[in-house]
Amino acid sequence: MFDVRGSMFDVMFDVGRWTLLCLILLTGSVVAQPIDSACGLAQGRDGQDKAVKVVTWTKDVAPIVYQNCASCHRTGEVAPFPLLTYGDAKRRSKEMALSVAARTMPVWKPEKNYGEFVGERRLSDDQIATIKAWVDGGCAEGDAKDLPPEPKFGDGWAFGEPDLVVKMAEEYTVPAEGRDIYRNFAIPLNLTEEKYVRAVQFRPGNKKVVHHALMFLDTTGDSRKKDEQDPKPGFGGGGLGLGAVSGGGLGGWAPGGVTQPMPDGIGKQIKKNSDLLLQLHFHPSGKVEKELSQIGIWFCKEKPKKLVSMVPMGNRQLDIAPGDKNYKVEAQFTTPVDVEFVGITPHAHYIAKEMKVWAVTPDKKEIPLVWIKDWDFDWQEQYQFKTPVKIPKGTTVKMIYTYDNSADNPKNPATPPVRVRWGEQTTNEMALTFFSAICENQGDTMKLMAAIAMGFARGK
């Protein structure tokens, strides 16, 4: 069939020709789809040239990154590297593809279709596939004319000049190295009468070191006393006493988050003489940094028709043995009145791993509220529902939290693991869910609070 004295090329050519002949004899035809790499075309069975889509940065990937990633991944923000240019993205392309495929980026903890929230940061399956195709295809840049305008990020106030601006009494110094720091700052509001809030905006002075912020109202003065007793600005600890949250929550901030006003006709009451309790999570940047945060508050022009109150649900009976990978606590209460939930804030410390909160109506209908399967203390947020969730009288609201106190948990602050109980320090644990709730009147709010208090310590 072929001359064994010929070149290797001749041998390969003749073998290939013989194989092709066999295919033709067996099938009666042979199908070929040669690719024209220069033109990006493939020939189909009908002989027609078909375009092969080339995914590019300028046309396909940049719009996704600009909309979902750039708020954090830009110079001066909390993310460790920028992603605004083609060069930036190409250098991090494999990391991008892996992160979005695992859904670790953009950071958004609630499970899909289990509660619908304002400001959701979640890529669609098509967006994830687009980034993967771009990386697999060699990270083509594309035509410059297809590049959308670079996003603009305002550093000013979201709703014009606030009615009240307050700030920390003095700068806090963040060391260059070491573990993350949780610091609380009591800020007097000096209100001589009750006010109603429609929006709040936190503005960090140094975004390189502020990881996130939570704001509460203290009507007892306890937080101010703790602040005064500590020689440094603020006072330490990641846990908060009940005095610190006695007036409810006032909002929060995380990188990439957008300030959201209350829905029309809804407001948050601030009692006179309340202090704003600001809890900041600092992340050392590698050099000594200073931080002086400020908060803007916009008041309702008239008393709102509906008032939001923060109501806590939880279980204090925590006793987690070292090595226990699957410790669970539960809590529940039954609503004695009709209520609407405007927002929800699950809260635990380092060794929590999963939290699920839902409601079951008297007719056995389940209402999903929030479900986080991979809790991260460093990415806790206050979630506002896109539409207030109506909870009819007689509904049972339930929560179940799961903890991993083993050496296999990389977030466990103790090596080796130690017994963990309820406590205010971050090395202790908590199991709390805060609801931003609306009742028909103050009397109904008190009934709701009483019902929650009755069920606060039920569970494991």
C-alpha cells in the first residue's frame, strides 16, 4: 500500500488517505468543517459559512464588569486590584472565571429565589458563561468603539444635602498589620424631639481600611458610657449589648452597596436623646491609616403613615462543644398581629456556617425570608426586601442556624477549637435575626415584641 522506504511524511499521508477511503466506503460520505481562523467562519452541512462568535472584552465582558464589579474593583476601594481596563482584566482573567463560576464574586450571600432584595449583586448564568468563554477563547480585546463608557461613582451625598450630618468625635488609627479590628463609636445625635428617618448614608473617610459598617440607635446611653471609659476612640468588641440596639437598626454599608431610601410613606423613628452607635470593621492595609467616618440622615417631611421598628429574634442557649461540625439552634415565634417585614438582618459570629429564616402561615403556606448557606462574618449585611413581606396574624416565624466548631473550619478563631457559648465578643457566638417590621400601631408593635420575647430562648 505504501513504500516503506519513503519519508515519514509519505507514510503518514498514505495512512491518512487509506483511512479516508475506508470511511467513504463505509459511510458513503465524509463531512468536514474546516475553520477559517482569520475570518472566524465554519462551514456547515449545507455548505453555508456560519459566523463563530468571538467573545471580546470591549463588547461582551466590560459591560458585565462595569455593572457588577467596578464599584469595589477600582483604585482606592476595598478590592485588592482594579478591573477597569482590558489590561487589568486580562491579568486577572483566570481568577475572574474561577471566582464567578464558584459564585464567590461578586459577594452576595443570600440564596437565589429565597427572599428578593434591593441591590442584589448576582451574575446570571449567561454572564458567567460569557466570562468563561472570553477566558477560554484567549481574552480577545475587541474593537475600541464597542467599549462602553467607564462607570462614574459619585463620592457625594445620594439625595442632596442631608438634614443632619454627624461624624466620629476623633480619628481612629488603624495599625499597618494584624488581625481585622471591630470598633464601636457612640455618636450623640443631640435631638431634642422625636424625628422620622427616610434615608441614611454612611461615608467612610478611608475606603482602603473600612470593610463594612453597621449603624444602630442606643436609647439607654450605655454605648456612650463604654466609649467614654475606653482611652482610645470608641470601644472594642464585635458583639453589642442590648442597649446598643435598644432603638433599632439604622442601616449599614458594605463595599459596592448603594444607599436605599425607605419606601414611600414609611419611616424609622428616632427618639430624642438617642445616640447613634456605629460599628466599623477595619482591615489593615499594610501601612498605618486614619479613619474619620460621617453619616448623613434625611428626615421625613411629615410623619410617615407607617413606622418601622427593629425586632430581634434569637436563641441565647448556645453551648457548642469543640469539634462539633454541625451544631444547630432554632427559634420561633407566632405573630399575634398582622405585620410587614421591610428588611432582615441575620447575625452570628465566626463559626456560624448556615442560617435559614422563613415563615409558615396559618394555612400552612411557607414564606421564604432569607437563606445563607455560606455565612461570612466579614460580609454581613442588612437586606431590604424589594417589596414588604406581609405576615398575617397567627403566622409562625422560624429560624435555624448551624455552626462548625471544628479544626476543619478555616474561619474558627480558636486553634485548637474551644467550647463556645453565647456572648458579645466575636470569639463567643450569637444566633440573632433582626427584622425591620411594620405594625398597624404602637400597641401592635408592643404585642409583637412580647411574643418574640416569649420565644427568644426556645430551641436546642
